[in-house]
Amino acid sequence: MLWFLRFFPLFRHLHDEVEILRSNNERLVQENLRLQDRLDAAQDDRKQLFDMVRQAIDNERVGYQTQINFHAQRHGDPPIYPAAQSLPETSLPTEESLRPIARRLLPSEMMANANKKFVNEFLAAHAPKA
């Protein structure tokens, strides 16, 4: 820069404006870098979330296929989806396991049966003889 131009007020004013614009430009470049970093971080987060969603959908599909396999095997059919889990052979129903299990009587049912038995015996003992 020519040193004698500093003596002109218009030049000093333009020089000050240039300096202000340079500092504003530096500030905007720094802000642009910060925003670019935030954008990169947001894009990475978005990619990670999409990967998590894809993994959740895949896991849901496998869980559903496993449930279908279990349901089919409980009815004696082979597994429909071979890639999904299936029940081990030892847990499949057999003829012996299909027999019904005797249900425990409730106290009220035991009382009703005892009353019914008593009434039947009483009526049989006091019935008119033909």
C-alpha cells in the first residue's frame, strides 16, 4: 500500500470498510465451518438412526417368522421359515403329551359334589318302595 494514501480521508474510510468486511468475512467463514461440522454430525446421526431402524425391522421380521415357526410346530407342521428359530424336537408335542391333565377341583366344586352325593344318597334311602 502506498503510505501517502493514508492522508486522504476517503481512502481511510474505504480502508476501514475493507477491514470491517475482512473481519466479517472471517467471522462468516468460522460460522460456516461450525455449521458444516453440525451438518456432518446431524448426517452421521441420521445415518445411524436409519441403520437402527433397518436393524429393528429385520429383528421384527425374524421374531415374527420365529413366532410363525413355533405356532406351526405346535400343531405338528414343519417350520415354515428355515432361517428363523424353531422349537427343538424335544419340546414338540407327542401323543402322550396331548392327553389332558386333570384339573384340580375348586373348594366350591368339591362342596357342590359332596352336597349332590348326600342328596342322592338321602333320596335313595328314603325313596318309596314299589
